Amino acid sequence: MSGRIDPSWLVFDSVENAEHDRCVDCFSRPDGSLGFEEFRRDVEDGGAWTPVQHYSGLSYKTKDEALLAARKAVVWLAEALERRTR
């Protein structure tokens, strides 16, 4: 688990790009708020997922709100979500 995802948070969706080197995790917190974070995975990091932004500090009330914010913030996410529904 990434250093920026608190162990008490529950990841309810994880989306990777086509190259499998970028990922967005959407999660819920114990207080009921929701959030997301973007990660990268590089060979030189031993394949570990490393946070690349600071989105996890933001808070949303609904899953749709969190996902919409993630789609706007992460350039490749809309395409990855579209590919997943095909």
C-alpha cells in the first residue's frame, strides 16, 4: 500500500492506464468522506506504486463527485475508464 493512502481508508476502485504504469485509487475514509490519489510504477522503484500528486488530501461527499474530480485532474483517466467499459 502506498505511503499516501492511510491504512484505515478503503479503496473502492483502482484504475490503471493501458501501459500499467499509472494508477488512480478512489477510496473512502472512516469519517465517510471520499478521495482519490494518482500513482506511478517504475522499474527503478522495484515496481512499487509511488504517489505523484497530492490529491489524497481533498475530500468529496459522493463517489460520483470524487470520480468526476479525478477525471478532471488526471489526464489519462477518462480514456482508461472508457476502455474499461468496452
